[in-house]
Amino acid sequence: MTNETHKHHFQVADIGGWDLDQDRSIVPSIHSALKRQGIEGVVDGDEMNNASFTVWTYSPRVVVEEALKADGIELED
């Protein structure tokens, strides 16, 4: 791991699979998934696209991606 903060942008493959209403975003679920996988970071949602989010973390992109997939979150390519 490095001391440099990385900014990684992702989009979930199917937002329809999430139990969301207009007032909820995927951000808390993404944050919890990362935490369960041992990754510390800050998750910011995209106000214009419910499926998009950015993760600020010390972990490389591939590690974050693998952690999300391990927690059952499918990402767009």
C-alpha cells in the first residue's frame, strides 16, 4: 500500500438490482462493502447518475474493484 491517495471512478452494471428510492443512493452500500473487504476510503456519489460513484482511497484501483466484486457488486467494464 502507498501513502498516496487514489481517486477511482466506477459505475455499477445494473442499478435496477438495487433496492433504492429517490432519497437513497448506493453510496452507503458501497462504503459498507469496501469496509467488509478491509478497504478504507471515502465514497462519493454522482448526483446526476445513481449508478456512478468515486472512491478516494490509498488502495490501487484493481484492489478496490476486486473487493467490490467479492462482495457481489457487479461493475460496468
